[in-house]
Amino acid sequence: MKAWILRKGATSLDAMQLVEQEAPVAGAGEVLIRVRACSLNYRDQMIPLGLYMGGPVAQDIVPLSDGAGEVVAVGDGVTRFAVGDRVAGTFFQNWMDGPPNPAMGPALGAAGARGMLAQYVALPENGVVRIAQSLSFEEAACLPCAGVTAWNALMEGAHPVTAGEHVLVLGTGGVSLLALQIAKAAGAKVIATSGSDDKLARVAALGADDMIQYRTTPDWGVRAAALSGKSGVEHVVEVGGAGTLAQSIAAVGYAGEIALIGVLTREGNTSPHGLMFKGANLRGIFVGSRGMAERLNSFIDAHGIKPVIDKVFTLEEAKAAYAYQASPDLFGKVVIRL
């Protein structure tokens, strides 16, 4: 089979190579997946540069956490899946449900874990979910990291988003656009930010109710609060990190929640002091559990959500996919078709 390998100690994409190797077999409790599509996330840019948690990878790995395909073989003792099932891996292989915990296990596509950018991948059956019936493999591949992150941010906190509430999403990457779609399906009103007028027009076409051009509105947090017509928005999906946190605190309303997404920028004012006056919350989000992935896929089938795919590349074009995903042209998700 063909697989991309990121070499030990990598600090650039030059250390990623397409190789031929023997396909894995399904061991006891495992399923063998014929991978049909993968998608890229911000995290996938950091790992080849040696900037992810723990620094450069300590051994050769197959990259990418997000992939979807069909089961082609099952190992002894497997009961949850059969040959022919359409499935995707879960980001954390041992986090079944409930709150984050120290035993969540390895995250696919990083050191110490298997990765999805290969024609065949064997995974434990407990680290796999059925994909939404309404999605193609390419669409389903967009969900294991970005989709579950957006779902966790909006639907798994103390106060899941409900009809009539306001949700603020930042930018037009995969998490933000999936959050927009989930929020609209739940009946919420969405305020979206971007530095591009063209992208703001595109989010309006996806259903955003209000748009803010942050280059011309530097105090966009105050503007978002005003657009809510209340003390502020109930939910902020904060993907900018500390560099935008102060604006998100200005945007959030009384008793609202800022969902702070994982491995992002850390510059700027990081003081949470402004939350005190509003009784608002800052909740850390690091993807989510298998249960969250299952609930997301059910919600997608129920509401007809289609992840926004910006561009599709072939397996051989993986490095070009990485380059495009890191470019300012990105709108939604980048997919690699195997």
C-alpha cells in the first residue's frame, strides 16, 4: 500500500515521504479500514515543523488524525463493526464519553499513535465510529477533529446552544464554518468575522446573520455584543487563541461561554478579568470523545449539514494540500482523496 511517512525529528515538510509498505492486518479487537479520504487541520501544520506538543516526533509516523473509509476486515472479538461499514477514526482513541480525563489515550497522527494518511489503517474498534449516512467519504473526513471540536464547543457545555441565542465564530476555517452550520441548524443566530470581504459574502451565503470585517472594525468584540441586541452573545467559538481572547471577552454576554480551542496562537492580552463582571465562562476545548462524534454524526444526518470543502487533492499531492491549507485562501476544509 501507499502511505505518507513523516520522518523522526522532522522540522519541515521535506521530511515527509510517500512510500510503499506492507498493509497492516486487523489484530484482535481491531478493524482494518480502507481509507478513502483524509482532511487537514491546523494541528497537522505544526507536527511536521516540530512545533506540536513534545516537539519534533521521536519516531517515524503516518500523519493526519482525520480519515474516513470502509471496513475491509475485522479481527477476533470485534462486535461493533462488520465488513462494509462506512467509518472514521476518532481523534482520541480511548476517550469514549464524558469529560476530558487523563486516560484519553493517543491522538491519531502524532507521535505514539497511528495516522490516517495511508491506504489502509488498522484501529481498535473502540476508536472508530460510523459516519453519517448522508455524507460522502470526503465530507465525513472533515469531522473527526474540526467537526467534533465545533460540536463540543457548542453542544457539550453546561448550556448547549438553543434557538434564538447568538453565536460568534471567528474566521472561516474548518472549525468556524462547521460551528456556523451546527449553530444555524440549532436555530441560533450567527455573527461571523473575517478580514476578507469576499469571505464574509461567502459566510453570509452559508447563513450567517451578521458579519464583521475585523480589519476595518478593530473593536469587533464590542460590535458583536451590540449586534446581539443583548449584553453580548451567549457563545463564542474562540479559534484565534490569546491573540483574540480580549475581543471575545468583550463580545460574550452575561453568563455566556467562550469555548477556547486548543493549539492556537498565544499572543496578546490573556487576562480573564473581564469575565468576572459578566459571570461568563471560559471552557477549554481539545477536540472531544467518541460519544461526541456519534452525536455529531446523528445531528448531521437529522439536519442535512454538508461540511464546506474548499479543495480536494490526490494522495500524491499531499504536500500541495498542506501548502494550500496554510494559505490565506483557505475557506473551510482541505481534503486528500485516496
